[in-house]
Amino acid sequence: MIEGIAAVGPGVGYLVTAVPGTITAADGSLQQAPCVIEVDGKKVADNDAGKNPKGCTFTIKG
């Protein structure tokens, strides 16, 4: 799910943020699901398989 796209600044670009939901880990606890942002078929951001609590962010040059 893409959480939002916001203009960063004049001539800078657009910030894309994906905040994944939670999944159940092997031990029964909840953890952040993995997320990936792809641009033109190339991975440009990920959250280290759910280990980065900030989710995925990437600035699209405008």
C-alpha cells in the first residue's frame, strides 16, 4: 500500500512512502511486513525485509 506521495520542494521531486502492515512472525509476535518500491522495474527502496521500522521511502526526481 502506498501511504502517500507529497511534493518535496520546487524542482526537487516527489517523496513516495510505503508503510506496510504487520505479519505474524514464527514466534507468534507481530512484526512489520517487508516492503519494496520499484521504479521502471528496478528496486529503489526496501525496508530490509521488515527490519527497518521506517518502511520504504524514495524521492522521485521531478
